[in-house]
Amino acid sequence: MLTEIRFAGFGGQGILLAANIVGRAAAIYEGGYATMTQSYGPEARGGASSAQVLLSDEPILYPYTTHEDILVALSQEAFTRFAPNMKPDGLLLVEEELVRVEGLRGTERMFGIPATRLAEELGKRVVLNIVMVGFFAALSGLGKPESYHQAIAASVPKGLIDLNLKAFEKGYEFGDRAAHRPPSEETAIADLAWHHP
């Protein structure tokens, strides 16, 4: 089965590393197939940045998304630009302190996380992308946590592995709690009605 994913935000948020880790976890440590393509805005740091990741249990013939099954949005611009292209029953994951969710069809499943704040609690704001990878792993159900641990260890400098694994766990725990929270306990973002898988 083919799963189309887009990670999007702005330069400096580690969008490409996050996408690369997801693809690496699937292709190398889960034994599947993955492709990744990337694009930047006019300036690398601060400009728009996005990466398309396709995961499949069969060889992938076309490496671009057509309509995303999962959108991970870390900026308002990313949400505004890419949310309309999601599948109607897609999974939307947002950095809830940077993205105001509005104008969706209401059939999407949506979850938010204060990834920047959680990263700052670890002492390094730059690991917000890895917090989002953990959140993604918990809510997408794509791959075992151990596969992500291995992909992270293979993708970041040796001295930063522990910090990044802690960031992943923070995001994963937050996502796991969100997935099992009764609807009455959820907090809506904007006027969106939240939907569960």
C-alpha cells in the first residue's frame, strides 16, 4: 500500500531531516520502499521548505505526492498551501502554537502538538523536528519506534543522538496520549471538530 506524506514548514526547522528519518526508518529498518523529494523557498533559512515522502511495500514508480494521506505542517504558510491537497480522510499533524487550523472539510483527522515548547524543555529548540517525528510515528502507526530510533541514530551527529532520542520519545508519548484521549477531553484548534482514526 502506498502512503503519501508531506512535511512542510520553513527553513531552519529541520523539515528535510525529519522527512529523511521517516523514509530511512521505513526503507532500511522496516524493509519497505521509500522516496523523498524536497523543495525550498527563495531563501534557505526562513523561506518555505517542504519534503514529499512516499512509503510503500512495493517499488515506487512515481516519487511525488498527488494527494497526501498525511500532512505534517510546522508553519501557517505550510498549512495554508498544502492542506487543501490532502485526501478527504487524511491525517493532519500541526505544530499547534505556529498553525491556526481553519477551512478544512471536517473529514480529516487532526492532531496538534506544542513541538517547539517541548523541544525547548529539552534545552534545544532545534529538535522540534524530531519531536514531530515522534508525534508522527505515534499517530500514523507507520513503523515501530525502534526503527525510528535506529534511523535517528544514523542521521544525526553522534554527540546529539541522546538528545534526539529524548525528543522523539517526547513527541511519541504526546501522540500516543492524543490517540487514546476521549473526544470530550480534546481541545479544538480554531473551530475545527477533531476526528479520530
